[in-house]
Amino acid sequence: MPKPKHPLARGWLETLVAAELDRHDPAAALARLPAEVRGAGGPSGDLAPAAQLLVARSLRRRRLDAEPAGDVESFLEDVRLHVGLLLDLAVLRGADFDPARRRAEIAAILAAAVGRWEVAVEAHPGREPPAARAVRSAMRAAEAGLRERLYPPGDPLHGLPLYPGHVAVQRRILARVAMGHLRVGQLDPAALQRHAEYAARESALLVEALAGLLAAAEPVDARALAVRRRELLRLGFPRATLKAIRRAVASPRAPEVLAAAAPERVRPFLVEQLFLALLRTGISGEAPTRFVEAFAGASGLDPAALAAAQVEAAAQHGVHRVWFDALEGGGATSWQAFADEWESAADQVVERVSAAVTGNLGAVVTEIRETGELGALLAKAAGGAVLTGEEKRKVRAQLVDLAKAVPALAIFAAPGGMLLLPLLAKLLPFDIMPSAWDKKPPPAGDEPRPAPRPKPERKGRGG
């Protein structure tokens, strides 16, 4: 019986890169970047903070089609965003745009990111243009490596909620390799090995943290353990490392021990991925929540950093359709307008949401409790119910009142601010459910009492 043909025809990466280079306009690309990112550019600037923002930005960007994309389209979109990140970093550095040279750079950096260092170094354009054969070899190596690691997109049934973090680790290594290339003009094999080892450590810690979270929710049976061990094969771990990680999946360390073992720079990423896993899996209960809280507490992150991790997780989760249907409504045209507006709003204000809420948390809690109805309506929208015209008017009016009482939250009442309601709802440290608003507010002068954290949404509500 003939082997079924793979849905990705050979040469798909070459085609994708060529299309991205054809439509790339360096001046327009620079103008689209957030101001704080543009300010980090130039030949002598430190690209690391800007690269961190660009990686986060690329992870928030997702297809917001009315219908879910298929496996091939979702996979190609992830790779397209890989390429877009490399193009943005080159624009920031101010490098001249030579399509042939940029094609060779992209092929070399992608090959390096999937562990094919020798072909990457051969294909990289230094002072002399590389041989066409070397660039083709790097493109083919990158094509095979990306397909092996990212296709099909998503996670298997009974597997770890690993895919978004896996993509994020790839973007992070791409940024590190690209920054080294832009700084010194070449790919250094020793540096590539260090980047690969660091990424492997990030992935290993991520796997163990997610395994610990799911184990806290329910005991792991043999079937799930077998699926999760097979799932590790796409991460490209060395054989010796893979054996240790398989043991960690079966018996993960306590969250406090795991957080202490993680490098300080990796801890915010792991906290963010744990928040995202709660949203994506819909697991609930005290034990998973305690696991995340214990890990976050042992990570040493300050409240603003923890809030930022929650906001990033909510933005990446992207349950936009349910909020659009509840608060806006309309057909395909208005949905596309919503999608375009979300991309713009996310780039401009996601970084500001955590600071705005964190710095005014007491006032926000008090104001929402006093309005009463706002919390119930947000809960109704989050549950997938379509609000009536009168209810939508009340939400907008009460958001305006909220912004008057807490000026830092004016972003939620401004045009486009309705798009940020999922972030507000998920960031507030209490359950936005109608029953939460039946309780009497505390006496005047008392601080609001802590209430339960928001429950993660169940699967099937979007992104």
C-alpha cells in the first residue's frame, strides 16, 4: 500500500520565505513596530530588550479567522511568524535590505535553530556570498526540522499543553541566534551550541512544570504517561537528556524546588506558560491553583511581573470570538474589523494593562463591587451568552464610570477598549461570576477581602 502523501509538499519553506521577502517593506515594517521597540534600534543599540518585546508580540499574533484554520494553515502561520521576527530584528538593526542576502540569513538562522549548525554556518552570508548549494541545503534542513518539531500544530489527546511554550522557546532561540548574527556579522558554532543548550534547558523545565501542573489536577495513568513521553520526541532533546526528562514527566519535582532550579531569566516565561496552561486546559480545583501559586511565589517575581505574566497568557490564549459575539455581534465583515482592531490594540496596550490594574487593584475591586452589575455582565459574556443591546450599553457606561474613578483604566473605556475586557476579567484576582456580586461590600474604610482567583475557561471557547 503506497505511503500517504504529506500535506506539506517539498519546497514549502522556500515558497513561504520568497513570499515574505516579496512583500517585505523595511520602512513600513519599522513604522508598524511599537515606539519602545523602534527606540532600541541602530547599529550600537542593545537589541535584547527589543527582541524580548518582539518575541512576545509575535506570540500574541494569531489567525483571527471566523473559522478555525486547519493544521497546514496554522503550521505555516507559525513559521511565517518565525520569519517575520527575523525580518523585524534586521529592520531594527538598520541593515540594508538585500533580498538574496536576507534569504540566506533566514535559511541559516532557521537551520541553526533546529540544530543543524554545520549547514547553517556554511549558508550564512559573511563577507562573501555563500554558495547557492549551501543556502539550498540550509533551507531544506530548516524545512525538515521545522516540520518535525511543529507539525501538526497543537498537542495530542492526553498530552501536555506544551505546544505554545514549544513555539515560544523556538522564537526565543531564533531571537538569540539572530542577535548574535546581527552583532558580529557571522554565526559562531560555539555560540550556537550555547544557545541550543539554553533552549533545551528552557524546554526541559517547561515540560516538568506542565507535568507537575497536570499531576496536581489528577493522577497520571499509564496511557497519558505514554502519550507525554512520545510527545517529547518533537522537542529535539539529545538522547541522554531525553531519558532524564522522561523520568521528570513521570515524577515531577515540587513547584518550589522546580522554580529554584530554573535560571532567574527563565522564571517569568515558566510562570506565564503555567497561567496559559490553566486557560487552555480548563483544569480547575484547589490543587492546580496551589501548584501555580507555589511556583510563582518561589520564582521571586514581584506583583507587577506576575500580573504581566497573566496578561501575556490571556493575550496569547486569545478567546476573542466569544467576547466579540457577546459584546459586538455582526457578520463576517465586522468580525474582520474586530480582528484587525485587536491586533492593533494588542500591540499598543497589552504592556500597559498589567501596570494599570496592578497599581490600582484596591480601587478597581471597590468600584466593580459598587457597580455590581458590571461583574455579572462580564461573567455572562465570558460564558458565551450574547448580551442584549441594553446590557451592552450598561457595560460601556459602567466602564466609563470605572475609568472616571480610576483614570489609569481609561484604556478600557476608550475606542477599542472593549477588546481588552478578556484581559481585565482574567487579571482581576477574584471570580467574575454572578454569585461573587451577591455578597455585601465591606464596611467603608475596610480593605476589600481577597477572593478566589478566576477559574480558567474550558476548552472550546476559542484560541
